[in-house]
Amino acid sequence: MPRRQLTIVLVLSLLLVQSFHLYAQQPSATPSPAPSPQATPYTPRDANDPVERIKAEGLNHSQLMQTLEYLTDVIGPRLTASPNMKRANEWTRQKLADWGLQNAHLEAWGPFGRGWELKRFSAEMIEPQEAPLIAYPRAWSPGLAGKLTANAVYVDAQNEEQLQKYKGKLKGAIVLTSAPRQLKARFEPQATRLSERELLDLANSPDPAQVPPRPRRAPRTPEQRAQEAFNDRKTRFYYEEGAALLMDGSRAGDDGTLQFVQSASVPQPFDTPAAKRIYPWTVNAPKILPQVSVAAEQYNRMVRLIQQGVRVRMSVNLDVQFHDEDLMGYNTVAEIPGSDFPNEVVMLGAHMDSWHTATGATDNGAGVAVMMEAVRIIQALGLKPRRTIRIGLWSGEEQGEYGSEAYVKQHFGELEPQPTPAPAPAASPTPEAQPAVAPTPAPTPAPRLIKKPGYENFDVYFNLDNGTGRVRGVYLQGNEAVRPIFRRWLESFRDMGASTLSIRIDTNTDHESFDTIGLPAFNLMQDEIEYTTRTWHSNMDVFDRIQEDDMKQAATVLAAFAYNAAMMDERIPRKPSRFR
């Protein structure tokens, strides 16, 4: 290469290297993530507007996440009547008192039954290979006297003849009781928000008064009854044969998530009426076998190994403690006294009890932290509500809304069922010997409402129990009269995504205890996020799944609703009475 050309090449190479180093020092061209909506402090549109002040306090100076972190990470799971549940009661009572709320106290209800505490647990497959298992004991399961090392036996029986093939083979064994659950790939996102279409559908829900009521559970078919009766028979067989431990696969969840690992089962006929059922927390409950649930993927593998003729051996440690020194459950209650109508009560509430496989963050530490933050905001701003604003943090919800139901019964009222009259007599047979007409069933009479002194002074109850999603609106619970009131209140939160009103009746949480006796009570509408798909009653219901900005928004909405209700000239309208 000629000297001149070589010189040009060297100069160009040097320039190229310098350009590379300069480029390497430049910031990446990848755009930065958008800042959180609360990264910029919220500025009130009107510094004298109480709702604008509520929004500024709740968005700029929130203590919600600190509250929730302590409740979930430090206190942990809060099974009803457990030491952790009582600790949560005491801690929330003190926290509310520290914030300046009045009459912070615990209210006993019950008796509920025995508390239960998991002291130590591990489970692993040790043959044909070592494999630690993602597994949890069922609540109120008894423990083991020591480490259990035993063969696993999968009982694959659809009738009595097949069941008898296992006679003499279960003594001391770990019995796999459920069929493997087929798992499919997920092509839809686990986390979702309510779409505009879904919100429109909710807004257009039909009036519940015009829709025939649906039974909470469809009547069982003869085939279903026969299957459930045989399931009872299999359970008795496990006990008769001397099994050491019962194990099943998680009823829902995948990717290592277990859902609905709830209470241990007490053997009894499937059709035992609810009022006569025996629960594992009952003081005189019969002795039951230890019960454990395993992640579906691992459970399925063990079943397949056994079906291939491969021996599966397992090792399980399970140490628990029952607590019968105090059989009562407790609710935490505190209030901000009203200035003009102190005997009239606006209530905020959420259940504080949880299941034991996680720390109860979305179900329902989120609701607890939101409600606590709502009253903290009102108190911190020095707002003076005309009516008393009271917070109730319930226990026993997961077992049947026991805590809120007992509170309502003690303070406001209860329903007394009325005897059903005898059916009308059948029509006399005709001379033509036509078949006799069946007696006309008598309609079920309306229950009698027994009011307590607080019934007439009660205003309204607001509840939150659907996870970590932001508030999108309110379920009106069939009370059309509140629509214009709530519509006006939601105008302040339209730009924060809360604007939908649905006449629909929402169920299965604590507002039902109030609504059942005719008191205005509402559960707020929330985005799903990943509640049903991932965190609800699962081992993934932990603090890390909480969406901070959603929670702050929810707290400001609830604080504003409570304050607005407390400041009205009149109380919230009630639905027409259906009681005697």
C-alpha cells in the first residue's frame, strides 16, 4: 500500500475509534419509563375544598404502604383466632389511637373456636429422586409426631369395587386423594383492568328487583350427589385403613401458585346442613388426619410416576399448635366523633383476617390499609365531620363474615326467621276421578327485623375487599336512590378513573352483614389486576403484588365518600323495607 494511502487509513481508523468511545459514553437512546402519576405532587385546584385537600394529603403524604407493609411483612398471615390475628387487632387499635382517633378498642364476638398456628413445615419427594415440594398444610390440620417418611399411594377409584383394591395398602401411607389437574398454557394476561366495555356493561346492569334471584349454588344433579356420596365413602376408607396423611393437588393456580388451600376437612356427610356442620376449629371437633396440598405441577408428576409403576416415597415435617385459651374472635373499632350528629354513624370497613399460606396482602390487607389511611387523612387534615366516622376491621370473614355479622347484630339489629305456614289443602278429587291437585306451597314469610338502638341512627357503610386495584366506581346494591348522590361525589375522581355506578348487587363480603338488615352498605368497584388469577387465597398474596398508586387513589376516594356522607344534611336513603 502506498505511504499516502496508509496515512489516510490510519487517520480514518483513529477517528473511528474516537467516535466509538464518544458514542459509548452517550446515554442510551432507550426512552426512560414514564414517571409515576404521583411523582409530581398533587396540587389542589381549590385549597379550601375539603375533597381537594383529601386528595393532596392522600397522594402527597400517604402512609398507606408503611401500614400495609407492617401488617403483612411483620405481623404476617392472620388466620381468625390465631396469635397473629390478635396481634393485628392490637397493633391496628394502637395505630388508630396514635393517629388521634377516639374510642379505639377491640370488640369480642363468638365464641369462634380454636386458634391455629403453623410452627414448622416441609415436604419433599425422596424417591425416585430428591425433589423439594411447594406445599402447604391446610389450616387447622393436626401436626405429625415427628418426621413422616412413607410411601405415596394414589387412590384412583371411581366405585366401591375399585376402592376395595386398596384395602390393606394404606396403613401408614401418604394418600394422594385428588385426580391430576390438566394445566394449559395461558394466552391471556394474568393482570387486567376493567375495560371501557366492561364498565359500560356494569353501568347497564339490569335492576336486581326485575331479575329472578339466582341460588348461591345450583341444585345438585343425581349424578353429582352420587359422586359426592362416594367421595365421603373414600374419605372414611382412608381413616379406616390407617392412612398417615392426606395429600391433594392445589385446586387452582399454576406456575407454583397454590390457590384455595383453606381449612382442613372434617369427615361428615356432604349434605350435612350448614348449621350442623363440624368445622376443624370447633372445640370438640373429632380427631382428623393431617392434610397437605401440593403445587399442581409437582402433584401431577408424582401421580404419573405411580401410574408408571415407580415407587414414590416422601418425607414430611408438620408441627402446629392449637390455641384454646381464648375462643373469641375480635374486631378493631375506632372513630372520629361527629360535631353536629355524634350519634349518627358513617362506617368504613374491611376484613383483616386472611388465610395462612401467604401474608394476606390483597385479601384483604389492602382493604384494611386503605380504610385506615382514609380515616388518617380526615384526622390529619383536622376536618370536623358532622356525623361520627367509624372504622371497623373485621375478623372471621373468610369463615363466613362472622365478625361483621356479630357487630351488626350487637349494635344495629338482626333478622328473626318466621315459621312457614302449612301448605294450602289440595283440591278435592273430581267426580271424574281426575288426579288430585297437589297442595299449594305456602310462600316463605318475610323475616322479622329486630332493631337495636343504633339502627335508626346508622347512616351508611363502605367496604373494600377486591384486591389491590384502583376504585372504578360503586355497586349500588339495588339502591337506585343513591345514584345521584354518588354520581356527584364521583365527579371529583373522574380524572382518576372512578366514575362508574352499577345497580348490581355485590356479594360475599362484609357489606352483606349490613345490607341484609336493610342498612345502606356498599362494596366499591375495583380493577381486577391479578386478584382472581394469581393472589386470591393463594401463596402469592404478598406485599410485592400491591400496586401503590392504585391503593393511594382508593384511599382518597374512600376518605372523600366518608367525609361527604358525614357532612350531608340528610342520611343516605335506604331501600324499601322487605321485613315485617
